[in-house]
Amino acid sequence: MKIRLKEIPQDGRSYSFDRASAELNDALEDIVGEHDYAVELYIKPIGNAYEMTGSLKTVIPETCSHCGYEFELSIDRRINEVLFEEVAVDRKAQSVHGNHSVDFEKDGPSMTPVQGDVFDASEFVHEMVALSEPFYPMCGPNGQCLRSKEVEEIRRRLEAESEFAEEEKPSPFSVLKGLDLNKKN
Ligand SMILES: [Zn+2]
């Protein structure tokens, strides 16, 4: 879904994408699967750049990094970007950092470069979903695993079992004892 920024009127334009409107279905398939998504964008020219605000809501399939159960992670993010035409010098600087967008400050808008006055909404939304994936996904709310206790119990049991297995193994001494010719039966 490519948006020609020059065609956007001075008072801005709104865009809505979801599974029914289907513009981003193919682009997001590998990351949201069959889940629903809702993307709202409002783009408005500001001088040489464009202000883009909106929201992104979806659900992605995840595996809990603690208990290994699969769950659905809700993503609900606000969009606050400045789209600017990327010049060659900037591109070089960007690639050094390997970053697609540069955050000015935590609550301020992010800078998103565009080329040839075309904003690729598919790529942007895909990246935003990908960046919303935590490194260590947890199946419960607030970064907690819902099966923490269960996992701890299993871990304890496995540890106990492996200790028990250690004890069961004949030690070199008990083997020697069995060979002890002086041993009285
Ligand atoms: Zn879990």
C-alpha cells in the first residue's frame, strides 16, 4: 500500500486499513496470520515534511518465553511520525545505525524517511508490529507468565529427579566394595 504524499491535500487525509479492506493483508500475513488488524492513519503536510498520526491495533500469535505455551499478544499502539524525504547523505547515516526510524525523544514523533515522495504503509505497519514483539514474550499481563508456579514446580521436580538419578548411579566406591574379596556375605 503505497501512498503518494504529494497528492495529500493541505488539510490532510485519513486512511483506514483492516482485514476487510484488505490493503495490508498480504504484507502482514507473515506476522499477524489470520488475525484482525485495524490501522488508522492521518497524514498532513507540514512544510517540506508530513505529520502522520494514528493507531495500530492487532493481535499476533506468540509463544511464552517462560512456559512455552502459545498465546495471543495484543498490540495497541499510537502512531506519531514525521515523514521526511530522505536525501542521500541521510541514507548513509541511517544505514550505519541500521535503524529505520530515529526517535527524537520518548513522547515526541519518530522520524520516518520516505523516498521519491512515496510512503509505503505496508512496510511501515509491518515494521511497527515487528518492533512491538517483546524479546521475551510472556503469556500473562504486565510481563508475567501465567504458569510461573507450574514451571517452577516442574523445574524443581526435574532437578530433584536428576539429583536422585545421580544417587542411583553406583559410585566407584560401591563398585569396589562389590569386588572386595574380604567382604563377608
Ligand atoms: Zn507463560
